[in-house]
Amino acid sequence: MNNKKVVIAGGGVLGTQIGLICAYHGFDTTFWLRSESSIGRTTPKIERYSALMLEDLLKAKALIGNPMGAFMYPKGMISDWQSMTAEKIDELAEEGARRFKENIHIELDMAAAVKDAYIVIESMSEDPQAKIGVYTAMKDLLDEDTILCTNSSTLLPSMFAEYTGRPEKYCSLHFANTIWKNNTAEIMGHPGTSPEIFNAVVAFAADIGMVPLQLHKEQPGYILNSMLVPFLSAAQALWANGVSDPETIDLTWRLATGAPAGPFQILDIVGLETAYNINQMKPAAQQEGTVENKIGKLLKEKIDRGEKGVNFGKGFYEY
Ligand SMILES: NC(=O)c1ccc[n+]([C@@H]2O[C@H](COP(=O)([O-])OP(=O)(O)OC[C@H]3O[C@@H](n4cnc5c(N)ncnc54)[C@H](O)[C@@H]3O)[C@@H](O)[C@H]2O)c1
């Protein structure tokens, strides 16, 4: 087994970012993709995200000495902010660009892709049947010691453990979007994950510049979304029931807790389409008169007007 070999199954938004951060931190990184057309979709993503990562790294030079810098630098790419100098950042960017070039490979042959891998991180679409299909195809091709992780946001590892052929070496390793800035990694086993493997995944997450956040048992939504989703729902209910308006609700939260952003500012960052999709998954959203139904209608009106959040220049606020 090669302790420096990582395989990413799925070259979408998150898969690409995970592969790049592994390559940046010196891991030999192979994307396993299912077809030539997948290569055509993943290659531009690799180019775009690697350019964005290096751009954010170089921009951090302007943050040195700025008291807000410690909150804004790309934390997944710089381990010791206090000792950073412009020269050191230039060196990191040069080395990063070299590693992106040398450490990244794309492979369509699954057996060749996973051979000798230390860890395989599955980051495919949130489709249980697709994930089961790939685990089943992969299980006899993996080296005995290879660790298998899923980046799934909403599906539990216990749903898939039996299909992996290595339940004790399988767990969730869940990253956040814009991994090079939001460097959290939630690690969550299922009841059959071995403690040694869990600890090895925690150590691996730290080795690729993440802050490992350990869950001691399975929890849908992990730690962050278990808190964030109900919090955002409560804020939207206050708005949809006409109790208060987004600005006042945000102001209340900021003043009372010292938090830099209120729930509607967070919703603008998450994107109103995502918020709408999460709301519509609740059965009550389909029933006339419920608060979930009112939230759905209000969000839909904003989405139809193009007010979809920060990335669209307007959401609850103008940007
Ligand atoms: N997007 C996010 O913000 C985010 C954050 C954390 C975790 N996740 C999780 O990461 C995973 C991927 O999400 P994403 O946003 O990158 O999705 P995406 O749609 O951008 O990418 C999905 C990838 O899976 C591939 N794929 C689908 N079916 C396949 C199959 N049968 N065989 C091989 N490849 C297949 C697709 O070709 C694509 O490259 C999901 O499990 C999601 O829950 C997403």
C-alpha cells in the first residue's frame, strides 16, 4: 500500500475540491471517473478550482498585518498564519502549482485507479443506488488495508457499510464547500467502524489541512447541519408568520449573540435555491396553510425574481 495515495471517486464540485486539497498537501491523487464524458466535465473543474485556490492564497499576502486577516486567509492551505510572510506565501503558491501539476491523475479503469490506495473518498451524487453500485464494483478491487470514506451530506454510512466488503474500514469524512477556506472535516463512523480506522481518518484529515471534527455516533446532518438547519428554519418561520422582518431578525441575532451574521445573511450565502429545496423536502411544505408551505411560497417568489443570494447580487440583501 502507498500511504501517500488518495483516490477520489466522483469529479463533481466537492470531489474536485477534495482531490485538489489532497494534491496540494503532497498526496498522490487519482480521480476515478466513469467515462470519457466525465473527464470532459471534471478537467475544467480541476483547472477552475486550482486557479481559484492559488488566487486566494496569493490574495492572503494583502491580509498580513490586517487584524481581520486571521479570519479571512485560506485556512486549508496555510497551517501557521502567525508566521506568514509574503515571501512564504509566494513559495507556497509556487509549490502548490507544481503539486497540482504533478500529483493529479485521472483514471477510468477502476482497478488501476484504486490499486495500492491508502484511502478512497467517494464523493458521487447523492444517489444511494449509484453509491451502492460503485461500492459493489470496487469492493474486490481494493487492497485489504485501504480505507473507504464517503463525503455524503445526508446519507448515513450504516446504509452502505454492508456493500463495501470492509465495514470496519468505512466511515464518513464530510467536507464543506470551498474546502480551502472552510476547512472543516466531520468524521462519523457507523457502529461497525473500527476505532483504529476512525483515528486514522482523523489524522488523515489533519494531514490535508482540515480541522477534524469527530462525531461519536451517527447523526443525520452531522454536527453543523443538525444545528444550522433548525436555526434557519426557525428564522424563516418568524418571517413567514409575519412576526418580524429579515433585517430585524438578523439584528436581534447579531446583537444578542455577538455573531457576525444573522440567519438571513447566512441564507444569502447558502443560496435561496438550496434553502427552498431543503424546505420542500418536508411533507408539511405541500400542505396549504402550514408555515413550511408559506416559507416555500415566499422563497419561490424571491427565486423567481432572481433574488437567489450573494452569488446573484441580491437575496435578502443587495451585494
Ligand atoms: N456541494 C456541496 O456543497 C457538498 C458539500 C459537502 C458534501 N457534499 C456531498 O458530496 C457528494 C458530491 O456532491 P457534489 O456537490 O460534488 O455533486 P456533483 O453533482 O457536483 O458531482 C457528482 C459527481 O458524481 C459523479 N457520479 C454520479 N453517479 C456516478 C456513478 N454511478 N459512477 C461514477 N460517478 C458518478 C458525477 O459524474 C459527478 O462527477 C454528495 O454526496 C454530496 O452530498 C456536497
